[in-house]
Amino acid sequence: MRSNDPQRAERRDDQRPESRRDSELRDALGRGPLNESNRGRRRNRRDDSQPREDFRDRREGLPARRDRSEHLSSRRRDSRSRNNDRYSKHEYRENRAEAPQKSSRTPVRGSPLRRRDQERQPESRPKVSADLQGTEEWGGLDLQKSIVNSLLNMGYNEPSEIQEASIPWLLDDRDVVAQAVTGSGKTAAFGIPMCNLVDPSSQDVEGLVLVPTRELAQQVQRELSLIGRDRGIGVVAVYGGEPIAKQIKALERGMSIVVGTPGRLKDLMNRRILDLGYVRMAVLDEADEMLDIGFADDMEYILKRTPSARQTALFSATIPGFIRGLIRRYLDDPRWIQLVSSTKGLETVDEVDQIFYDVASQDKADGIMEILDDIDEDSQILIFRKMQVGVDRLSKGLAGEGFAIKGIHGGMSQPERNRVMNAFRDGSLRMLVATNLAARGLDIPTISHVINYDMPENIEEYVHRIGRTARMGNRGTAISFIGEWDFELHEQIVAKIGEHKMIRRQFSFY
């Protein structure tokens, strides 16, 4: 039986052995054994009298500044995408016929047959007839007259290079793999044929676009809605982070085209809300990014539940080797369109001035202040950081210096992200700090400067980041901070993109 004597209880607490956690914490703080009087102070800063640190990134144990000449010639182990060998590993795997689905709500195709191997069979859905207004020529292409009217209202007087190369094949019902630099008009390149193909009077989903991020889903939805507006084509964007009920209501009204992230699309399919059994055209937009961030299983799940006779297109600024297995599995004898250098594999538009600064990590705060002081006040600036905490620290620090700036990252709620992105898109917000979620598909022609406060992980991310500026033929500037540990990536960028495109500068404090 436990004693109620307080003196005995006090002696028992004094004899209790000190825990390992309390011992380590006592040694770290240089204090005696923890007790009720000092236990709550272990999370306090070392010296509360010191001023709060600003947005400078300080790392313990790092040299004050590492000179480029100290960069070792030995290469670190190349990082590989988590899906790098996924498709090559299973490239010759036999296609096993799936069990027939009893539910008629979500038809699932069985053994995936190639369209070129199929005999001509009657279509389960009637072909889309031309609009009553007939067709009209746009840039040498015969399109629905209502589509041409929408394009002219959007300012598309003639097709861009990627549109001119890919749209004829898509109109001819061919699968397409298209690679072109960012800002070249890839969204309209697949959006025009899709809006020209689907039947606006049908209640079935006939067009499907898979994208990696919520922001890209919203952007593609807006552009496709404008292209198909005069035809009365309904386009809905589905993605996580927002209530699913609103998206379900939109689908129940009947939408011809669905744009979405793989996770939310799969969720809607499992709920028996989204039926992809009548999809006529499917597009994988930025497929390399979807694979890289772990959407491989969801992509396969979705594509297997679309008709085998669908038309499929893949658009991206970069096509790494690991994505070719996906192309072999799900595209039928595609037409390849590569508007980049075949020797380099990556290109950036000539309208981007690519400027590099060698700067130590603890000096980046001074560097960003020097750069921002030299940029015109009416410029629109996008700054990239790797981590969410870095976005918060930098945006708050610059706001404290008097700059009108906001941050955006995946840790924010979707309504908050929408408010920040809408303000940046309409120009009321001139400066934005973001993680890589803004690197893909952000189409704001007024962005004049992109600043890589933190360098990306690889060359593909670098190309996508700086592709946010110099869009639609405008000039832009990309500024990159080369830190102590970024020398190897910078050398790879120079080797791939070319020394002639690099501009090296030095800060005044060095």
C-alpha cells in the first residue's frame, strides 16, 4: 500500500535516479539536476538579452566562407529520383488482364490493347459533330469556329512553335510526346485540340489532364475554360487542400474536361463520383514532376481506368530517362516533338539574363538586400527557397525591412495559398517567396525577376524555376546565389546550358 507520508514521498523523489534525457539536458545547459524550478526553462534561448535573429541562415560549424578554389574535384554520389528505375525495371513485364469490374459506374479497361492493333469497331459514343457555325482556319489549322473566336479574344493571333508542331498531330488523333522550354505555350498546345475534340453537350468526362500541383491545376483550368468558353465547354479543377464537396457538385453538373492532381482524382474515383470510362483524350502535364514527387502508383491507377483507345499526350520542359518507360507503357506509337537541343537536352530561353553570385550562407541576407535595392519598385519578383521554414523566415525578415512581400508553401491552408497567389497574379502583390510548388506551371507574364536564394536540387528544377520569367517573349532576369555547397550543381548547369548564357557578378561587400 502506498504511503501518504509527505516526508517519505520527498525522500523517495530525492533518491530517484536522474533520467538520461534530464542528464543530457543538464550537461548541455551547464545547470544542476532538473527540478520543478528550472525544468520549464530548457526551451528558452541561450541569452534572452540578445536581439532576435533576423532572416539570416546561420549554421553551426560551417566556415565563414568557402572559396570556389577549395571545391574538391571528387564528385558526390549522384542523387536519383525515387522513381528512376521504376518503369525500366518493369518494362518487359507481362500485361495481366484485370478482373472485370461489376460496377457500371466506373468502367475499367481490361488487358491494355494498342490502338494500332485493334480492328475498326463501332464507337460506343457518337463522334462529336462540328459546331453549327462550322470550322475556321487559325494559323493553318482547321478548328471549330467558336474555338478560333476564343483564341482571338485571348490574343492568340497565331500558334507558337510548340503549338504549330504538336496541334496537327493531336488533331489527327495521334499520341504525342512534346518537350519544349517553359513559357512556350504548352498548355494551349494540348488545350486547343482537347477543347476542339470534346462534346460540350455530353455529360461525360471526355478530357482529362493530370498535373503535379494545385497551383498548376488552377492555372490549366483557367486557360482551358477561356479556350472552350464560346463552345460552352465545362472545365473543373480537382485537387487536395480544399473541401471535396464543392468539386463533387461541379462534377455532378456535368463537366467535359477534368484537370486534377492524381491524389484527388483517385479519391473521387474510389468514391464512385468520377467516371473516366468515356475519356477520349488524356494529357500528362509535367509528368516528370509527378513521378518525382511520388505519384507513380496513382498515375497508373488512373490511366488503367480510362479506355484503351484513348488519345494520350505528354508535355514537359524536361524528359528524363526514367520517364521513357512510362511513355512506352501508356502511349501508342507517339509522335516525338523535341524543341530543345538534342546534345544538351535542356535549354532556357534567350530572353532570360542568368546572373550568378558566389556568396556564403551567412551573407545571403545582405546579398538579397543589395539586389532588391537595385531593382525597380514596379518589378514583380519571385524568390525561391528550399524549405517552408526558410520561406517564413525570409518573408518575415524582408517585411520587417519595409518590403511588401508574402510567402507561399505547402504547409499553408489552401484558402490562404489562394489569397496569396491571386494577389501575386493580379499584381497587387509585387514580391513572393515560394518553395518549388511555384516552379511548375506558374504563368504570370509580368514576373520580371526570379531569385534563387537557395539553389535547387538539380538542373531540371533550375530550368523550371527560371522559366517563370521571360514568358510570352518578354525579357526577364534570373539571379542565383551560389553557396558553399552549390559549386558542383553550378558546374553542371554551365556544362548543360552553356557558358555564354552565364553572367557572373560580385557583391559590394566582398
